[in-house]
Amino acid sequence: SLRLRLTLLCAALLTLCCLLLTLTNNLSAVQMAHSVQAVPLLPAQTAEADAHTDFPMASLEINETVRQARGIFHLQSLLAMAAVLAAGLYLIYRLVGKALAPLDELAGQIRGRTAEDLERPLAIPDSGDEVAELARAFNQMSRRLNQVFVMQKNFSHNAAHEFRTPLAILKTRIGLFRKKRDFTPAAVQDFLQIMEGEVDHLSAMVSSLLELTNLEQMERGERLSAEQLIQRAADEVALPAAERQISVLVDVSPCTLTGNERLLHRAVFNLLENAVKYSPIGGAVYVSGRRADGVFRMEVTDQGPGIPAELRRQIFEPFFRVDDARSRQQGGAGLGLALVRAIAQAHGGAVRVEEAPSGGSRFLLELPLGPECQAPPPGTDKP
Ligand code: ADP
């Protein structure tokens, strides 16, 4: 335990200090004994050397007494050292325990926490020390964890709900088909078409969900041309756009990007697909892309219904739809923009929406520039 380790550390230091102190004490005591022994003997030796024939005897006695005194002193100082050490160790153990008590208390509080009460913060001691700091850090962490748990819960709840709708439709249709017993080619064709539609919807949802969860593991170091990326997505929406007489106008400056081509194509395609999907018949979608403020900025502007200001952040949440019934009718699962945001963020970029001057929406996708695009050609710093 930390208490034992701290005690042992202090004990080692205390022992070292005691040993050094005892050693220096003993050395200086020995030196002092030498001087004390020498002082009375010298004059006696010179003045009365001849008269006292028993002087060597007296000197021997003194030497013996001094030797004994020295022995006693060594022993006493060693005993004193042992006593000081023992008392010191006991005090250190108690004091360390006392100093660590708030930590123990904090650990007890943390141990009692479960995923359900992560919202409830720990009481922060008003000591203003490291323990208070630790409690504060724990509270911050559990707040963030709680947000993630709530998001995950909502996500699973919404995902289950989304899957339930097409599955319920499938089940009802199969039941009806069986009940009617109308197996004419036209009825079978009709039935299969409905089945296919729902299965397509389900598999699109599964792909989007898989993409959302696997984003971080995907390689993002490919070099790609922004022009080609955007033009390819525009070509892919050309057919559904033409069906509703919507013109898609593209104007992109040459620039390179670094990232995952498949993911970036998906992000650009989702924005264009939505613009076409939510545009009125005969409308126009403008797509532009250029270097601006140190990033590559792509703008997709449509003449659709626009997005209310208070929902402009929420539409990037998974399964969120402004007009639930209408989006479902158009085959949307509410994952398209969540994917765009996740892809942009995985590439170090961002996406947002604002109101277009024409009243529709304008989506701005910002991506970091590729190295070739970072240095502006002379005199063309402005986008
Ligand atoms: P969906 O698949 O339902 O279109 P998205 O995640 O792509 O899901 O979009 C979320 C919601 O944002 C849509 O349901 C729609 O209400 C709104 N939305 C997205 N793009 C546009 C747009 N260009 N114009 C108006 N509303 C849009």
C-alpha cells in the first residue's frame, strides 16, 4: 500500500540520518576523549616524570577508564538511535496514515459509484490540496462518461426504433400477402418490390451504422483531387436531379486533399444528395469548393425549405430529422449528416449549416488542405 511504501521510504531516510548522526557523534566523542586524556597527562609527565615511578600504572588505569567510558558512550548512543528510530517509525506510520485518510475516503466514495449515479458529483473537500484536485478531476471525468453513456443509450434506442419500422412493414406485408393468397404475377411483383425497398432501406442503414463505428480505423493518408471528388459526386446525383428538373452547378478550384477517398466521397455525396432531395422541382443546387482561411471549403447551396436556426446543430445528430414523416417518406434514415460530421471530424475538419441568401440551406464542409495546396500561388492568396 501507499501508506507502507511512504513509511518505508521515510524510515530509510530516518535510519540514514540517525546513522550519520550517531557516527559523527561517536567520532567527535572519540576525538574529544583523546584531547581530554592528553591535557592532564602532559604537564604531569614533564614536571614530575622522575618523582613518580608508578606513572605508567596511573596512565594505564586512566586509559582503561577512558576505554570503558568510550564503550558505554557507543552503546548508549546506539541504544538511543534504536529508540529514536522505533519512535520515529511509529510516528511516521501514524502521520502518513492520517495524511492519506482523505484519499481513502475518496476511494470509498468512488468504489460506491455505478454507471447509474455518474451524474451525482463527489463531495470536494475544501482542503484545496491534491485530494480536492483529484475529486474535481474525477467529477469532470464522470460527467463526460455520463454524457457518452447517455448518447450511447439514445443511439441504441433510436437505432432499435429505426430498425423496428421497416421490419414491422415487412412483417405486415408478408402477413397480408399470405392472407390474400393472390399469387398472380402482378401481385407477386408488387410484393417483391415492396420487400426489396424495405430490405434496401435496412441494408443502407446497416452500412451507415457500420461506417459510423469503423471510421477511426480507416486509412486517411490518400492524396486526392478536390475537383474530381466533387465532380464524381455531382455526376452520381445527376440522374435523380434530372428526374426532378433540378440543375446541379459545380464550380471548384483545383486543390488536393489528404484523406480517405471513399469516406470523403461519401460525405460530399450525402450533402449533394440531400440538397437534391430537399430541393423543389425545377430548383438549382450550387456546389463550390476553394481554399479559404487555410482550409478547403466546399459549399452546397440549395433552394429547399432551409433548416430552422435552433435545429442547425441537432441535424448532425444520428437519427435526427427536421420533418420526420417527410424524411422517412424520402427513404432517409437520419444518418447521412451524422456521417458527414463524423467523416469531417475524423479528417480534422468540420461541417455546419447556415441559411442561404435564397432562403434554402447552405452546408459548409471544411477540410484540411493537402500539402500541395497549402502554399498559395503568387498573387492568388484570396479565394
Ligand atoms: P436523412 O437521411 O433523413 O435525409 P440526414 O442525416 O441526411 O438524414 O439529414 C437529417 C435531417 O436534416 C433530414 O431529415 C432533414 O430534415 C434535414 N436536412 C438535411 N439536409 C437538408 C437540406 N438540404 N435541406 C433541408 N433539410 C435538410
